Amino acid sequence: MTASRSLLAVILLAATAADVDALVFDVPSGGSKCLTEELRRGALSHASYRVAEATSAASSAVSARVAGPRGEELHLTEGVEAGEFRFEAAEDGRYTACFWTPRYLRGAIVSIDVQWTTEVRDHAGGAGSPPAVAAAKEGHIDSMIGELKKLEVSTRLIHEEMISLRRSEGEMQKLNEDTTMKIHSFTQLSLAVCVGVAGLQLWHLKTFFQKRHIL
């Protein structure tokens, strides 16, 4: 448990310190993936996306939709291999970009490369250009946390199984020792009975011979 938490802390620090300008993620056919960005009013966003890799040539297309904080549609394209969108945030809030495959093919996976940058205007009307990596980092961190939790659960289950196996092994060893002791005691008892019966037979024969005046 402690080792898993330490590993989680190291990975989170590494993800936070990384300068991520692009995000590549997989979208299974029939599913969707969404990125979110917290924007201030007046912020300018620009993003380009493309199909980086597809498991099937028939599924090498992607659809995209961008929505504002109130769900209003800001961008929509369907069945393209590459595209881009740009908009100015009309209000503060979370802006969401969702990607999905327009055609369902069983087992097909499409890898999408997204580069999303945001320019924040200052009071004088100027603009900076910090990369919009909050959503990418958030997605990476959530994914890593989920994987680490799965590993932690698997490790705990394996540990509990090992303890159960050791307990069963100890009980089996104790049962074998008890059985061996019982067999040893029974053998000694049988030997004593045989010796006693042999002694009685000798005494009976001696008495018989004495009565017959043979001895």
C-alpha cells in the first residue's frame, strides 16, 4: 500500500512538471473521448486534430464537437481525417471538445493527435500564448490514478491469496503430522496386541503340553 502511494506521488509530480504541447489518445469504435478546458472570458482557443493511427483503413476518420459551458455548439465536423477549430470564450467556464468515430467497426481503435493552445488577453488587449495543457494533464492524471488503483487492488488480492495459500499449507502440514502420529500410535498398539496374543498362545501351548505330560 505504501509503495503504491509513493509510486503515485512520483508519477503525479512527473506529469505536473512535464511540458505537454500535444495529447495523443485512443478512441474505440462506438465510444468517445472528451477534453475539457477551463477558460476565462475573452480567451482565444485554437486546436488542431488529426488521425494519428487507425487499426483499420475503413475507420480512419473522426468526428469532433466543441461545446461551451451552457452546452452551446461552437464547432462540429464529422468523418474527417484532420481538422481544426478556433473560438473566443464568451464567458468563464468549462469548454469541452469530444471526439468519436462516425462509423462503428467492432474492435477498431483510432488514435487522435490533438494540439490545443489558448491565448489569454490582458487588460491592454495583448495576448500571451501558454499551451492549453490543463485538460491533457487532467486526463493523464485521471488515467494514471485509475491504473494505479487497479494495480493496488490486484496487488491486495494477490497478497490475500498468498496468505490464504500459506494458511491452507499450514493446515495441511498439521493434518499430515497428526495423521502420521495416529498411524505411529496405531502401529505400536497393533504390535503390542500381536506380542500379547503370541504370549498367550505360548502360555496355552505350554499348559497343554504339561497336562499331557509331554513336557
